[in-house]
Amino acid sequence: MSAETVRLTVSQALVRFLANQWTERDGERRRLIAGTFGIFGHGNVAGLGQALLQATEEDGVDMPYLLARNEQAMVHASTAYAKLSDRLSTYACTASIGPGSTNMVTGAALATVNRLPVLLLPSDVFATRSPDPVLQQLEDTKALDVSVNDAFRPVSKFFDRVWRPEQLIPSALAAMRVLTDPVETGAVVLSLPQDVQAEAWDWPVEFFRDRTWTVRRPAPDAAELDAALEALRGAEKPLIVAGGGTVYSRATEELRSFAAAHGVPVAETHAGRGSLPWDHPQSVGALGSTGSRAANHLAAEADVVLGVGTRYSDFTTASHTAFGNPEVRFVNLNVAAMDAAKHSAAMLVADARTGLEALHDELGSWSADPAWTRRATRLAADWQAVIDGAKRLDHGPLPAQTEILGALNDAMGDRDVVINAAGSMPGDLQMMWRSRDPKQYHVEYGYSCMGYEIAAGLGCKLADPSREVFALVGDGSYLMLASEIPTMISEGLKVVVVVVQNHGFASIGALSESLGSQRFGTRYRYRDDESGLLDGDVLPVDLAANAASLGANVLTAKTVTEFKEAIEVAKDAEATTVVHVETDLYSPGLPESAWWDVPVAETSELDSTRAAYQTYADHKRTQRHYL
């Protein structure tokens, strides 16, 4: 070995390289890859598995390894870690060839949809092809270089297969560039053939030096800034839509100052929830299909909409029906040009913080019409009264879901984190949750992936052990992916898992009913011999017993009062604790004030479907492009 090179396997080199990658923004320097989740099999046990062992035992390389129980779950945990870390740090995930690796595809899609960085290291077939076809290898008659890992390509921001050791150098550097780019970030995949993982090569020592990747804060272009200012100065009824970019950019203080100085009401997306404290004078709550009546009424009248770090998903725009003013104009402040250009907007391609600072400085004493600001305040206060009512329904004999969510919200501290992703709870949460901290509301609603919640609890606790983490999960999501409870326990991490059981899919059941499909196939029931449908007795599923069998402390509650008491006990516990409560599948939610486009059968023999289609057609008439 010469002074300029060191002989290592590809896996050993990759681990050493990853341990020396850093991010920096505003003077804060962090490890880019904080550790590695993994599940070993014949594709990586002698490659990355050996390298991670050697890094710890012999080389003094700082690369913590965590044993996950499910490959999809470890990607979710890494993504949640990145979300709580404002995209400045994440985990790597390694899995074996075949099903181990393809189990990560769903996690990759979630990360990319939500624009959160995660590094995936799936194992692959032999580069030499000597033993082909190996166990779990896909054989494609059209191309011998295709494997199941090609499924990652459409759901990742960067994909490369490392066929030779020396290819790792440009591939690894490109991977770090994408992970740290606020515009391009998402799932990054380095597919590693199992023989290449164990192959040795003489690596330039320079490859392993410390590298710091600056996370940029681009300033707005002067011409774009002028156009944005012109639009805002001409507004009589302006509205701000705060998205996830506001939080990731740490622009929440700038947003609060801007809104207060200029009297502009602020509505929030799921990812932007908590950008303002819920009781800030300009906060009007959530916007869109599961938004507050206050925000949606204002959106219907707004003449200029300033989007800050939002990608305008269909839930935010109520499927292009939320903004009802025929003359509405958009100004979109976004680091990504793709999002800034949406709705024929005046584009302001910049970092959320630098963009808001520039707008604030140039607007001077300009402010919204005081009557508009006062109207927003009144609507927001009226909506808070609706929330108070939903928290105190006195529903029985089983409690309503809104009562449980309200009790949890009341019990949590400002810095605590609530996690959710799928079912009816994201809708109720967005409408009623009262956040003071921009990190408290952690609802994954870009992909809305069932099973995200418990794994995300693990990731959030790793990202900030000082915060209490509450993983809020329905019985449907729990049954799909509760595997990381043992991981929490083995790592000595305390997460409170709140399991809300209603013996069915409440969200899709209610949607099915509204679309004329009569809740078909949405309840957990025995099959009825006479009807042939799944509408018999309730299944005897005991999720509390299941959680106990995984090693968690378990508390059960039957009433709202018992639930409040159980949460207090769980908060004082030192280990992962599951609080189980049963709610009424048919309990009322909060009043809806917007629409979501889910097509209804255009022709049907069912009266319920025909009626639903007429309602659907009425809503479709209000849908439009914003041009």
C-alpha cells in the first residue's frame, strides 16, 4: 500500500466515506449520515455487514448500526429522522438482495414524494454473472443487466448501480450532492452487487477526507422580486399558504414577523402545520380538503395568494376548487422552480427565509386591508369554538375520535411530537390540532403511507431524544407495520404509541359512503355466510396483547377520562409504552368545508351511487385551472 492509497473492500470504503460527510447551513455543521439501519441477508452480510462490524471493532469509524425488523420501516424511520432534522441529516439503509431490497421501494417513494433525504443501499445480483441466476434474481429476457432494483428508478431522485469498485467514487459523490440539495433531495439509491461489495481496490486516501456540503439559501432574483412585490401591493385580500419548505428552511420566525407586520392571514398545509403558533393573530389554521372553515372561506375570496414552500397538493387546493376568486393571482416563493411556477404564478425562486426577508424589507409599511385582517381573526376564533365542541362531545358508549385527539393535544407539551400518516386521523388532526412548535405536528400526508407512524416514532426519537414522541396509529396501520417496537426497546428509546382501534377503515369507510359505495370492504368483520359479505361480527383482534408480546408496556383505556390518565402514566414511563383505546367507527368528525376529487361511477344500478355522482358532477363544475 502506497502513502496515497488504502486497500479496502467497496463496502469498507463506502462506510468510511459516509462517516466523513457533513452538512452546513447558517454555521451549523452536522453529520449527513448519522448511522445505518440494516437487515442482513446473503446479499450484504459479508459486504456491508462485515464493513460495519470492522468499522466499529477495528477502524474506529463512527458509523452506528441499528438492527431494524422491517426494511420498509427502516426507510420510514430514516425519513422521519430527516424531517425532524430539517433535511440536514439522515440515515443510510442496507438490505439484502431480492425481497429485502424491494421492501424498501415504498419507503423510497414516501421520501421522494415528501422531498426528504434518505440513502438506500440495496444489494443486487452478481456483477460477474458467474453463478447466474442466483437465488432471488429476476431474469429479464430483454436485458441481462436488469434486476428487481430497477424498480427504485421511478421513485428515487438518484439511482446508480455500482458495477465496478472505481465507479463508487463518482457515484458516492453524486449521491451526496443530491441528498443535500434542497430542490433535488429525496430517496438516493446506490445499488450494490453482492460480489462487488466484497471486492477490494486501492482507494485514494483523498476520497475519505472530511467533506462539508453547504445547504444553500438562494436569494431571489431582482426581476422576480419586483413582480412579486407588484402583485402583493395590489392585493386587497391577500392570503399566505405556508408549506413544509417554511419549516425546513427554519423560516417560521420570518413568517410570523411578516404576517404580523403586514396583517396577512396565514393558512397552513399538512407539512407547514405549526409554521405559526395556533393562537397567533394571523393564524387561520389548515387549508384545503381537510382544512378549517376559516382558512377555506378566506381562500375562496383571496385575490392574491402568497405560497411559501408549498407544492400545492390536491388536498391543499381542494382539488383546484379552494381559491374561488375569479381574479385570483398567485405569488409562489419556493426554492424549487417547478413549485414556484404552479398556478401561473409570479415566480420567486428562493429560499423561504431569504425570500420572506426580501419581501418584508421591500414592502415597508404596506399592509392588507384592516377589514380583511379583522375578518380573518373573527373566522379563526369561530373555528376554535368548533374545535372546542369536537373535543367535548360526550359521545358514548365508545368515545369519539375527536375527543381522544383533543385529550392528547391538551396533554402534550409544546416541544412534544405527534406522528400520524393515514386514515381518518390526518383529517381530524389538520382541522383541530393546536401547535406552538413547528416540529410538534409530524403528519406524513404527501404519500399518506399506512404503517409509517411507529417507524417514524423511532426516527424522531433518534433525531431529538429531548422531545417526547407520540406515534398515533389506527388499527389498520398498526396491523400493517408495528415491527419497530422491538427496535425501540432494544435501543432503549422511549416512544409513546397511541393505538386507536375502531375495527375498520374509518376514513375510507366514510369516503366510500359519500361516494355511494356503502362502506363496502372497509370494516374488520367475519364473513357472513348468508350475505357472503364481510359484515358479520367484529373480529376478536387484541392489539393491546400484541403490543405486549413485542415487549412494550401497555395501558388500556375505555373512556376519555381513562385515556387522559393513561397518557399521564405513559409520559412518566422510562420505556416505550403503548396506550390502547377503542373509539366509535361512526363517531362524528369536524364539519368539512372543502372538496376532494375522487371520481364516482358515472353509471350504476345503485341509487346511492347515482345520488353521489350528481353531487360529484356539481363539484366538478367549480374545478378549474388557475390561469
